[in-house]
Amino acid sequence: MASTSEVDDLPRANVRRVVKGKLSQLMKDNPSSSAKEVAIHKEALLACSESARIFIHYLSATANDICYESKRQTINAEDVLKAIEEMEFPELLDPLKTSLEAFRKQNASKKSENKTKSTDRKRKSEVDLEMENGNGSHAEDANEAQDDFGEENKEDENDDVEED
């Protein structure tokens, strides 16, 4: 069975990707750096991972306290932002607010797309159901067209009989 610390560990590959991505970004921004890529020792990755884990625990506990004070049971984004403020990390607020706004816009567009798709699927299934039952306007149009065609044939037969 895995110990508690193993369960709480962040995925190493994700931590490595985040650290290397940030370091490569810093290298590009700093023209005086001559190294193309910085090597990261395994212990350094472990230290970053452990630091991130502790920060997440502290942040979630602080956000939970804020939520509890508001007599709610669900932590929301505003609770997390207030927690960051309480923890005295004001430099994180602007980037987080920007990311949150972008996430909300993206989520809203996905919801509207899904709603449109759902409505289209519902309409299609209703039309299919009406067609199967013969109750749909398409089925009625087909029946009327068939009736009209049948009447034309009868008139043509009657015309042939009268001409004789």
C-alpha cells in the first residue's frame, strides 16, 4: 500500500515540464545567458515538487477557512484569490485573475457550443421520431404528395375512358 507522502506527491513528469518550461522561458528572456538548456538535478525537482505540494496544501487550507467563514461548503475561485491575498502573495493575483478570466471565457464558449449541438441533436431526434411515427411534417408532406400523385393517375385513367 502506498504511503500518504507518495499519494500526495505531484507527478514528476508534470513538475519537470513546468520547471523546464519556466527555465527555458527565462533563458530566452535573458540575452546574456550562454547556456541553451539548464540541467536539473533529481533532488532539485524533488524540492520543487515538495514546495509546490506544501503551497497547495497551505492555499487550500486558507481558502477552506475563508469558505467556512462565509458559511459555505464549496471553495470557489474567489476564495482562492482571497486566500492568496491573505497569504501575502499579491504578485500572483493579476496573473491568476487573467488566467481565470481566460478560463471562464473558454468555458463559456464551450458551453454555448455544447448547447447548440445538444439542441441540434434534440431537433434531429424529434424529426426522426416523427418520421418513424408518421406524425412529422415531413411525413405529412410525403403523404400529401403521394395522394396528389394518386389523384392525378385516377384523372388520367378517367380521361382515357371518356375518350373512347
